[in-house]
Amino acid sequence: MNIYVGNLSFDTTEEDLRAAFAAYGEVSSAAIIKDKFSGESRGFGFVEMPRQSEAQTAMQSLNGSELRGRTLTVNEARPREERGNRFERKDNFRGDRRRR
């Protein structure tokens, strides 16, 4: 099960995240999402736990708990939404500027 963890302190490490969830069961992976330009934490991450029962217990126990001085938001991760090309116009604008 893939778990979203939000409101992380910017100095939280992947090892901190793994240790917090490992108290509730096996952790397959723990990743903190970083800014691609600065390399700094973006304040959220994901944890994967193979057993759903352990993941559910971890989510219930850790949601609202504190890690490194921040109150965590923990829930099941949703699939990433398709965002498309940010330069693409949604209204089929052709670019021609006709005067009326």
C-alpha cells in the first residue's frame, strides 16, 4: 500500500520516515519528495508497506502525530493526476488575432 505523508519538517530524513512507519510493520520504501532545482525537501513524502493491515494501523496511528516538531498528515496515496502541457490552451485558441 502506498501512503502519503504530508507536513514534514524540512529536516526530516528518509530514515526518520522509515523508522516512524517501521514501528507498525514492514516498510518497502520511504521517499521524501525534493525540489528538482534546489534539492530541498518539498515537505511531503511517500511510504510503501506491503501488508495492508499494517499500513492501515500505521496511517491511523501516525495521522495527527508529531515528527520532528510537525503534525503529520497521513493517508492513502491517490494516483497522480494527468496534468498535460502547461502551454497548451484549453479553449482551442488558434493564435490568430482577427479584428472585427
